[in-house]
Amino acid sequence: MPDRIDVLHVDDDPSVLDLAEAYLERELGSVSVTSVAEPSAALDALDEGAFDCVVSDYDMPGTDGLELFESVSADRPRLPFILYTGKGSEEIASRALNAGVTGYFQKGGPEQLRRLANRVEQAVDERRTREIADRYSTVIDALGYPVYVVDETGTFEFVNESFAALTGYDVEEIVGSKPGLIKGDDAVSESEDRLGTILSSTGPDIQRFRVDIEPKEGDPVPCRDHMAALPYEGESFDGSVGILRDVSDEVQRREELQTKTRALDEAPVGITITDPSLPDNPMVYVNDRFVEMTGYDREDAVGVNCRFLQGEDTDPETVDRLREAIDAEEPASVELLNYRKDGAPFWNRVSVAPICEDGSVSEWVGFQEDITAFKRREAALERQNERLDSFAGIVSHDLRNPLNVAQGRVDLARGLADDPEHLDAAADALDRIESIVEHTLTLAREGETVGDPEPVSVAAVAADSWETVDTASASLSVESDREILADPDRLRNLFENLVRNSVEHGSTGSRAEPGDGVERAGDGVRIRVGDLPDGFYLEDDGPGIPEAVRDDLFEPGRSAVDGNTGFGLAIVQEIATAHGWTVEALDAADGGARFEVRGVARPSPAE
């Protein structure tokens, strides 16, 4: 025994106490014997000090050894207690062993004393081993890990409750079975191979490996097995022990990380991650799209600041705005002229945002999008708008002035002519030209995007529009209680054109277009305005949409009525498009025409 053994010896014969102490010291080496002559003194000694074993006589004054054992075991049930008596009998031995004493010996010569010493050593060894085992068992139970022991034949010899809970089997179902109960053939083979490396002279003492446990019910549970061989000497292998750890969460996190990493790598925009804790905040990650977009591979990009994409025509003010946002630890988005590795310029929309951990910025993530084609289209659109503005100016001023002069001259000539019929025809033609000019200008104005819409009542605008159109005997029914976000003036123009279209169509019996300068009145046509889940509609009970114009109803200049410019519904579509809406012409349920406007935003409660 490497540690000292403290023995309490109780006997009313001093000579026996001295002899036993001498033998115990000789046989055990590191031992300390405390000798007392009375049971009461033994109990006092136990209260004052710690002992590893009690050796007691049976026949003593006032009490006997079994009564002393009962008193000792009441408070110290695991303390070894050996009855060493000169008054021996089968009856006493039977009573002692039934009571639970650790050992029973009759007093005798040297051989008995040696046997006593060996039993003391064995009892103390067993007690200490049991205490260590209990301590480790408590630790294992506290950790909650599944633990197993497999004997030399590959049979489960022990599993704890955590192991049973993991597998879904009862402990009794597992003990005595083979690992194939909870593992597939491949997993069993791998475990055997791993154990073989442990048992080899050059292998590790412990193997750690992934294994899928197949429970009684449900899907396999991914685990990590920590396996070791039970201690053995020579060739006598006694089995193996292992601890399992459920790594389902770890596997799930790894799979999620792999999915996110793959998403970053394959994203259609350039993605970079920088580390502000390193000097100059260098990039530590770039994805495939960044490499493709810039021409710089990962070896070129990782480890340097993203400013290396800038060049001589990069706007320094935009760069400063981006740098100020980073210094303030705030997200930002800018458009920069950057340069590829081959020197080719490209427009880059750069958006950056901080990633915070424990209240401080740990990384910056950047999204980089090549918007070169967009910028080219934007520039082309600006040039087109400039040309359109120039054209509108020409139409509005340079064309309208001579047109007005021609109208005035024709009017004067008509008053002087004896037969003004030809001049009347010329006046009508000039009026038609004026109508085309007005609607061309309207079309140009209504096509501009609505930048700041406001809450508008559909019912109120529809009613106002009704008052500005010659509706004669037509009737209007408004079944809307909704507000929408729109430009009120343009929305009124949209309703005016739709109402005028329905009125003229109802009076002529064919699809007429508004804005041709011809005064007509609907012959009792009924018009209704109502709400849609994402917009509104206007419908009438007229003759419907003629097949001749159904496919290109919204095209400028397309009309089924002679003398009509065909601009009205084209203006309706331009107004809808400027708002981001769609407009569609359908057949109404009662045979008329129905116009549905969809994609219409509604004000939020705060608005």
C-alpha cells in the first residue's frame, strides 16, 4: 500500500494489543496502530480521528464486539470492521458475518496474525478502491455522458443510464448484447479497428472518432466516441471502456457553417470580410464573385486593404464618405469607380456594415456589385431625357407658335370668304394638330417617375375627375373607401382619361379614345369605381373592347374611332408606370370594359 493505514485495535488484553501492533507494523510497513482497552474508548477515538480499519475483540467487559460493530457502523457504514476474538464458535461467526462485519478471525499464533494483517490490508484497499470508484462515478454521472464497458468478447458488460437514454433501450436490454444492437456494420468494424490500434504496441492509449448511434427509434444520433482499453497485464485483455458525446448540435452548426460559407462563395455579388484588429483593416476573405469581378485572385486580395481597387479617376469625396462611415462604425453604401487587375475601370456599388461582438466591431463585411452596365444605361437615359426635354421645348414653343398663327389666319380668312367650307376643314386639321401637340407634351410629362407620393382618397379623386369631364347622362358609382399613395394631380388625370374613354365609348357604340377634341356624351353608360386587394378598378357597362384594338389598346395613336388621336389610354399607362403600377384592360362581367390598376401601395398607419 503506498499510503499509511490507520488501524484502531480494541482489546482488553494489553499483551494481545502489543503483539498485534508488532505484527501489523512488520507485515504492512506503513501503518499506525492506535490500541484501546475499552469499547467506550474506541468510540471516543473514532470521534477524534480518522481510521481506515477497526480490529476488535469479541468478549470484553460491559459490551461485546458485535455491539461495538453496530455502534460503529451506524455512523460509519463503510469503515472496515474485523472481529478478532479468542472466544470463537460457529454461532458467533455466523452472527458476525450476518451482521456484516468485514472479517472474522480467531486469535492464534503467527499464522493467524499474518492472516489478520493481510485481511486488514485487503479491506482497506477495497474500501479505498470503492471510494475512488464512487468518486469517479459521481463525476461521470454529474457530467451526464453516456458510458459503456465492453468485455473481451465484445459484449456490453456495463452501461449507465445516460447511455440507455441516448439509445432508447433499457440498461437490461443493452447489457449482454453486442454493439451491433446500436451500431451499423461499418461502425462496428471501425470501432474494432480503433481498439486494435490501442492494443498495438505503438498505438495511442485513447482513440477519439465519430460514430453514428442507431437508437431503438428515430434517426441515427451522431456521436464522438472516446475509447480506451481496460487495464490488463500481459496478454490477458479484459475489454474496453468508452464515453460517448452527442455531437448533433456540433454537426448541425458545422453543416450550417458549410452552407453559409458555400452561399458566400457562390453569391452573385462580391463579398469581402475585413479584420479591423489587424493593421490597416485588411481583407481576410473574398468570395468567387469578387475574384471574377476584379480579376484579382485570393492570394492577391487577402491580407491587403480594399483600397487597392481605386485609381486615378476614383472620386476622393466618395472615398472620404466611406472612410468616415467606417471610422464612425456605421454602415454605408457608395458608388465608386474602381479598376480591375488589367487596368479596366468598372463602376462598383460598395456597401459595408460592421459585425459586432461584445459591443465592439470584430469584422467588417462588404458587398461589391458591378453596376457598370447600370451606369451606362443611366447615362443613356439621362441623354434620352435631355433629348426629350429638348423635343418638348421645340413642340411647346417652336411648333405651337406657328400653329397658333395659322389658326388665327384661317379664322380671319373664314370670316372674309364667301364659301368657308375649305377653310373649315383646314381649321379642323389645325385643331387636330393642336390636340396631338398637347397630348404629346402630356405623355412626356406623365412618364416621369413619381418621387414623393402622398396619401390620396380614391373616392375623392374619382369624384373630382367626374366633375371635369362632360358625362351628360352617364352615371358614376364609387365603391371605394381606401387611401393610396399617389401623386393626386396625375391620379386625377388617370381617372379623367378613363371616365372620358367610357363615356365616349358608351355613346358611339365602339371603343373611343379620349382627347380627340370631339364632344360626345355617354348614352346612359354606367361607370363604377371600386377597390382591389392591391389597387383599384374602373368598369363600365358599354359594348366592351373591340377585337381590332384589343392587343395594342395602350399604344399611342391607336384608336377604333375615326378622328381620334388615341393618346388617352397611352397616358393612363404612362401615369401607372410612373407610379410603379400596372394597368390591364379586361372584359367586365356585364359585357363592358374593365380597367384594373394593381401594385398600388397604401399608406402605413403612421402616415
